[in-house]
Amino acid sequence: MLLRRTGQVRQFWSWVNFVFNRVDHSRVAAVGPDRAAAEWVLRLGGSVKFTDMEYWNTDYNRLPSGGVKLEQIDGSGMSITSNGLEHLGIEGLACLRVLKLSRCKYLYDDGLVHLSQVEDTLRELDLSHCPGITHKALAYLSILGSLQKLDLTDTPGIRDRDHKLNELNIQLPQCKITA
């Protein structure tokens, strides 16, 4: 009975993660990509920072109404999933500079494809302690030409680590990679 119940609980939380990470395209159309992405992060318990604002916002009710651009996201330790990163792949999210996704255990390589939309603006990316990140993710990361800081500490899925990270260093010479 206990095993059956544990499986049901696990299935329930998988469903919750899926729903909370799903992109609502009608909401994006109504409020814009910056606000929609901020709502997603705050719904999961993270924090966001907008351009021209000095404080980090952790309160959904304190989100600015319009005209501001999302500059930084801290989703560390949150239940961010690969399909949730589609929020960052929405056209119009043009000012995102910092993305912290450390300790996101539901994040996998395939979600990083959505970062191509912010490849010109993203300066810092933290994927440390994400067990689902493997050497396959490096292909997605190599297109982030504006990246200046990348943290891949404790990502055990990256095989042939030294060789793969050296290749990434060649592709992103301006980027300081911590591994």
C-alpha cells in the first residue's frame, strides 16, 4: 500500500510541475513576454529583477504593470523544468542578462534550446548542481555568444568533462567557465 501511495504522490507532483511550467500563450499575448516570464518564475517561488529597478521581486502582487523589461531571473532550487524554459524562448524577451538555475533537478539538456532567443543578451548563466545537464547541453550553450560567465559546477552528467569544456572554451573565448 505504501509503495502504491508513494507512486501516486510522485505522479501528482509531476503533474503540478508540468502545469506550473506550461506556457500560457494567451497570457503572453495579454501581458507581454517579460511579465509572463516573471509570473512563471514567481509562481515557482523564484525571484526576478527588472531593468531600472533596484530590488529583487519575490512577490507576484508587486510585479510592475507594464513597460519594464525583465533583466535577471533567479530560479535556483525551484521546480523549473525543460518545458518551462519555453518562457525564455518567447520572442520579445530582449533584456535578460542573468539566469540562475542552480539546483534545478527537473532541468534537462533539451530545455536549453529555448535560450537561443536570448543569445544576444544573456551574460551570466548558472547551471551548477543540475543533475540533468549533460555533455549534450554544451551544443546549446555554444551559441550563446554574449555569455561572459557560465557555472557548470557539480554537473556529473558531463562526460569527458575536461575535453568537452575545453571545446566550449574555444567556442566561447570571452566566457569564464566555472566547472
